[in-house]
Amino acid sequence: MTSINSYSGSGLSTGRATATTNTQSLAQAEFLKLMTAQMTHQDPTKPMQNGEFLTQMAQFGTVSGIQDLQQSFKNFSASISSAQALQTAASLVGRTVSALSDQGLLAAGGKIKGTVDLPASSSNVNVKILDPVTGEVIAIKSLGGHSAGPVSFVWDGMDSKGKLAHPGVYKVQVEASIDGINTVLQPEIQARVESISMNNGNALQIKLVGLGTISYNQIKQIL
């Protein structure tokens, strides 16, 4: 089983910490500028006492501290939520899922299985298996007519000449005749989850065996 990428290595906290520091520095500069202006334009007959300056500085320090505390809690909450999501998704490693994809892995002696959701009744549904590089049609599997809803399909690896195709990744294209119009539909392909990671945008990424990485929301069913 492939190990899961560490959440701590995603670099999520670095940008936030920098933004917080810049905002705090700007607020302090503005405060000192206002205090200087206040001292310059104060009534010379009623000058401010040291205690008043100290009180203002203490109040500013309290507000700044509360803002930092709120930001810390916000960052902590986001970290906890992300860690929980990553831990939950980690249970998918080694499992077979049905995911939106136009490619399938044909293992040695294996099959490519999938499903297509028909938006309306179709008089004829075909599954085309193509070479992902050249676009050459390797095999065509006719599923016949179907009513609206999910339709399952399986390619056993036999090409159009009745020979076993070489193991590897193939493009899967589903076409259906709907209201007399030939329509290309998005299939869902079954694949095994190899590993889970989280990108810098705090989004879960799922690596499928032989098919590369997809986003978590592309998974439609856990089998």
C-alpha cells in the first residue's frame, strides 16, 4: 500500500502567516502615525498626560492581540478540518471506486468496467475503446437500447479482430443515439485507489492505479 502524502508538507500555513504579519505591521504603523499627529495638534494649554498615551497603547495592544488570537483559531480550525478530511479519505486507499474518467486500465488478464448515465432513452448505446495516443479504434461494444438511467458495461480486452489487446491504458468513449442524435456521454470507470494527497489549494487528490490523479469530487461511488 502506497503511503499517504503528509498534510504538514502541503505548505498551507506559510502564506497565511505572511499575510497576518504584513497586516499587523501596517496597523502598528498607522497607529503610531495617528498618535504622532495627535501629539502635534494637541491643545498646548491642555497637553495629554503620559498616562493617556499609555492607555491608548495598551488598548491598541489588546485589540491587536485579540485579532491575532482570532486568526490563530481560524488557522487551527482549518487545519483540523483538513486533517479530518484527509484521514477520512485515507480509508479509500486500496479500494475500488467508480470515477468520472475517459480512460481505463486493462491489466494482464483483466477487464475494463464502467457505467454511463443515460439522460434519456436511447435506441443504441456503444462503447468504443481507443488507443489514447493514436486515437485508433481498438474495439466497439454494442449495448443495444436502454431507458434513461445507469447502464453498466465491461470490456474483456478482446479487440475487433478477436485478439487480446496488450495490457495498458485505453481511452473509453461512450456514444448513445438520443432523439436521433448521436451523443457522446461521460463514462464512469472503475479503478483502484493507490494513494491520497492534498494540494496547496487544500483540495483532496486521488491517485488511481495506472490512471494518474483525479480530484476527490470525480469519485461517484465506492465499490
